[in-house]
Amino acid sequence: EGEGSLWLGLSQERLLLLRPPLPPGGTAGAGAGPPARQGALLELGLPLAGDPAWCRARFHRRSKVLTVRMPLRV
């Protein structure tokens, strides 16, 4: 749908994908920080510790595929 239509949260242990709610009279992605977790589209526990500082994510609009790359911590 556009920039701000999804929110991706990553930690060493978890991946969280949300569709943030629209604030009253605002646009998607307008708030600071993560939205409420109640609207989670996907929540995954990672089997190995990742390094979110080096993570990259890209949403491909045409194929509607989200690609997330996160190297493992050594």
C-alpha cells in the first residue's frame, strides 16, 4: 500500500511484523516507535541469535514479498 503500511521489529530473539493502525486524522507510519502488538501479522521466535544492527529488509511491491536478511551473531 505504501511506505508505513507495515512495521518490522527485530531483536536477537524475535521478528515481529505489524500493520500499524492509522492514528485519528493521520497517516500510516506517523507515530514514533512500535505500534501495539495486538495487530500482529507475524511473530516468530528465531532459532539462533541474530544481529539486528546488520539487518536489511525490503518489500517488493510487484510480487508482494518481504525479504529480511539478518546475519547470525558469532
